[in-house]
Amino acid sequence: MKTAYLSHQDCLRHDGGEAHPERAGRIGAIEDRLIAAGLFDLLRHHAAPEITREQLLRIHSADYLDSLEALAPAEGYVRLDPDTVMSPATLAAARRAAGAAVHAVDLVMAGQADNAFCCVRPPGHHAERSQAMGFCLYNNIAAGAAHALEAHGLSRVAILDFDVHHGNGTEDVFQGDERVLFCSTFQHPFFPFTPLLPNTDRRNSVPLEAGAGGTEFRAAVTDLWLPALEVFRPEMVFVSAGFDAHRDDDMSDLVFGDDDFRWISEQIAGVAGRFAGGRLVSTLEGGYELLSLARCAEAHLRVLMGSI
């Protein structure tokens, strides 16, 4: 399998402040693990371009984009909420992170890659149409999905989110869009404390109680996600790949193991293979304990690369 790997040095320059859990070392830990495993040089490397304003306007309001530009500091920090911080390098990093997902779609649709992984930060799935939240400024996965729909003319895309936190931003951006199926698992009640909406044929969200592990997670995917995906038959699959439900990650109270992340990666790749010609774009969301993050990202990439 030809797997594209998209990242950029700008993503390392975003700084949330001392002791902020969303830090540049997350990318370094993943890349060090891939190098040690002999996988890094087997990937097809691409520098993430900056997303354009036109592409951002597919998923965010003009007023919101303008407000971020106006708030961007020349020095020091600006706190958008208790968790979400901007430094002088933040918007450049965010433009690269969202641009990675857009460019990944182009690579996969052109046949230059079978699938892609965007190793970027800041993450994106909490960013709503008009609000930053939970470390996220631009909604990276939404930017990629919208690009597949608007620039490439696809009519059905699925977004699968296994981050420990609810992808409220992605749900907000595509609310009511019949072209998008959004499937998610997440700890509940937990940040971002958004209300649970009833599931529909375009939303399949499964809350998990604190202490839930692989058994509950696999049942949710097998019993709820997979039947919905079989009916929907996506033409392209997008993944919000958060690894913070791992038992070693103190950002949550779920207790997934390494094997659970490999398993979900296999299920997702299987869906892409059956319905979408293998077309899959994954982008990094959470995962803050560096050792488990690196191991699980490696497992995820091994599946994308064909279980090397």
C-alpha cells in the first residue's frame, strides 16, 4: 500500500505554554517510534501546505476566521478558552494542519497514494463552525471531508472518530448534511460536555462510561458503526485518530489497549476497502501519554501500510 505521510515543521512551532498537554513532543514521539521500527522511510512524505481561506470558508464562518486573525499575538500568548491557547506560531501551524487533510485528499483522489496519515497539530475535531475549543482552532478532518465533497464531487463520505472526547466540532460543521455520515465513540459525561443528540442515519455516536475498555468499544463499533457504514457505502473514509482513550493516558478514564487501536484501524481500513476503493485519510487528534501514543500511531500506520 502507498501511504502518504503529511506533516510540517510549522506544526512543531505552535506553543500552548509550559506543561500544556498538547505539545510538539507528540509528533516527535510518533516519528521516533516510526524510525526505530523501520517504517518512516517506507512512507511517502509530503510537506503539508497551508489551507486557503476559500477552503476554510467551507467549514468555518468568515467572522470566526477574521476573529482568529485579529487575536493572533505577535508575542506571548492569547487564551481563547481555558484549554485553547494561541502563540505567535499557532495560526501557521493550524493552517498546515488543516491543509494537510486537504492535500491528502488530493493525493488519494489522484492515485498518488492509497491512503494518508496527517501527523499534525494542533488537532481539530472540537473546532465548531464559529468557535475554537479543546486545543482546536480549525477543524482539520472537516476541511478534508469538505474538500472531497466540493472539489472532487463525492456524494458520500464517512468520518469515523475514536478520540476519547466527543468530536462536537465535526458534528456541528456537518449537521444536516446528508452527504456525511459521522460515527464516533467517546467517554460520557466528559469534555466537551455537549448534549447527546439522538442518532440518525447520518449520525452514529456511541457514548462510553468511565472504565469502559476494549470489550465495550468493539461492541459499539461492531453493533452500531459497521451496520450504518454498510448501508451508507461511503466513497471515501476519514478518520479522526485520537489515541487518548488508552489506559496509560491520564486525560481520560477509558482503558483501551494497544490491540484495540490496531483492531479499529483494521475495521476502518476494511470499510474503505469494501466501499471506497481503499480511499482513506486519517489525521491525528488526541493522545498525550507519549509512549502509548507512539505505539498506537505505529499500529495504526502499519494497518494503513498493509500490515507491514
